[in-house]
Amino acid sequence: MKKLFCLLVAMLVALPACMQGQVSRHDKAVFVAPKNEFMDSVRKEASRFIAKPENPRKELRLDFTGIARPASIDDFKKYWHNKPVSQAISGMCWCFSATSFFESEIYRLTRREIKLSELYTVYWEYVEKAKHFVAERGNSAFGEGSEANAVMRIWRTYGIVPADAYTGMKPGQKFHDHSKLFEEMNAYLQSLKVSNAWQEDAAVNTIKSILNHYLGEPPKTIVVSGKEMTPKEYFESVVRLNVNDYVEIMSLMEKPYYQMAEYEVPDNWWHSKEYFNIPLDDFMGAIKKTIRSGETVCIGGDVSEPGYEGHAGVAIVPTFDIPSEYIDESARQFRFSNGTTGDDHGIHMVGYVEKDGKDWYLIKDSGAGSRNNPHPGYYFYSEDYVKLKMLGFTVHKDFVKELLKKQRE
């Protein structure tokens, strides 16, 4: 009994110390990603019995093994241009290529190196598309694409800003992604066909609100060398490029030659008729003369052929498509008329090299495919590919003045 009494006393003495130890414990909460590796393995195993068999999609492509081509960018005679910039997940090639071209023109004419904002132009181009969509009661193309001369039109109206003044990306964002942006704008504009709410101010304000959410609001003023100015003032007093000195050239049999005509593709959504249409031989001659004379070329056309491949980094016309000697204006028009040549992509021609009697052109490209080859941001285009698949280009009037003298009313 005495032993039991002593044991109880000892336990009572020790109890406060135990309780004190428990009270002093201080646990912390943390956030962790939920895991259930076993259930993941269950789902993976179960999916084998419900998943449809995969049939990997394959595309017809040229076997580039043994194809003679320039070995590297160093093979080309190059002209000054800003380094390639990726348009990432967007349809902004028209703006990236034309902006790059005009940056090169500023350098050619003044030896000033300027990097301009592509996204500022894209922002206001969407606003203009929305205005036109409302004015036409929805009977107007609304897409991500446009044409090189849209850049000139926007700069005249809204001015332009340096690249670092408006990036169209959030802090820390590395790549553009306009998929949600375009989806939201397009859904809103298409809804107007149902609601018949064709008020321009309301529609434009909504489009601006969407653009502001995804891209940020473009600046109303900027500071350059300590001086505050508007984008219009920056264009007029700093950029100082007369965009009226440039002309759009195209070559299609369906339009009269040596006349201004409409370039009838969806991305020419405002139906510009400011394209000088010339025969194919003149078209190629003008490109060769221009690139050899020191000016780069903003050019656009089709990039969906078997001889066009990003990992190879080249664009050529395979003989199984059409032999070189048969590439003429009829072959070119045939492909445009049946839809196998389209206005897919805008690019910037920044150099050339002659090999075996024909030209190769160094192409600066903002598209994702150009990042998969040994010369990221560039393609090598063969002369035949340009002749068959490139539909139009932008050039300073001085380089085609003899052709412009042939213009007919």
C-alpha cells in the first residue's frame, strides 16, 4: 500500500511538467501541392482502357538530305537590322516584319538605331478593326492578321513609341500569348450580330477594355531625352520617317498590270487598293535590284509548302512540286486561285547570296518555326521559293521609280 501511495504521488508531481511540455509546442502551417501518387498511378493505368488509339499526324515534307544551300548566316551579304524578336502565340507577323523593315530604313537613311514597339501598333490596329466591324454591321473580317501598310496607316494616325515604352506584356512575362485576348474580343464582336448593338463608342470602349486587360493601356505620353512628348510627336520629331515614300508591290495575273489594285486577301480587311501590280519578271527584278542596292525588303506570302521546314531552316520548291524552269506567272496564279498559295506570313528580307547562278535570301522571321534551326530567328529562302510563293513586298519608291513610271490609270 505504501508503495502504491508513493507511485501516485510521483505521478502527480510529474504531471504538471508533462503538461507544460505540451503547451510549449508551437506548430506551423505550410502550403503544399496536393499529391496522391497511388491515385495518379491508378488513373494512368485505367486510362489505358478508355483512351482512343493514337494515330500520330504526319505531314508531307521534302527530304532535305543533300540539298545544296548556304551553310550559315555568314555566307550572306547582310544589312543592318535589329535582332529577331518572337511573336510567340499571336498573329502579329505583319507588324513584326514591317516594323523591323522600317527600323532598318531609319538606319539606312540616318544611321540611327531605334527599336520601336510592335504592340503599340497592334493595339490600335485592333481598335480600327473594331470600328470597321461595327460600321459594316459585322460584314468585315476580324482576325489577328493584317498587312504591312497597316503599320504606315496606324503611325500616321496614332504615332508610335519606343519598344520599352510599351511591351504589351506583364512584368516577368517572356512570350506573347494572344489566344485568350483574341478569343474574347472576337466573341464580343460576334455577339453584336445578335444584340444589334451597333454603337461604335460602346463597342470600341469594350474592345479597349479587353486590350487594356491583356496588353496594358498604351501610353499617352512618353519621355525621350528628358522631354515629354506624345506618340504622334515622337513619330514626327524622332522617328522622322516619311512613310508616304513607300509603296506596296504585288504580282498577280488576275489584276491589270502596271495599275494600282486591291490585294484580295482576308488580312487586307480594309480593302486597300494601294498595291502596284506588276508582271512576275519585273517583280523578281525589283527584289534583286533592291536587295543589291542596300535596302532590305518587307515581304509576305505562303509558308505552308513541303519545301518549307523550320528545323532545316530553309524554304525551297521541290522538283516533285514543280521544276524550276516551269515557275512562271501562270503557275503562281494557279496556286493563288486554287488556294494552295495564301497570304500566310510576313517576313523581313535582310540579305542575299548568289549560288550557282541563283539567289538565296536571308529572312528575319518572328515566327516560332524559325527558332528550331541552327540559325534561330532566320530562314534561308531560295529564289524559286520567292518567285512562286511570295505575293507582295514593301519598298522605298526610289528603288522602283522606273517601274512606277509605267503606271497606268
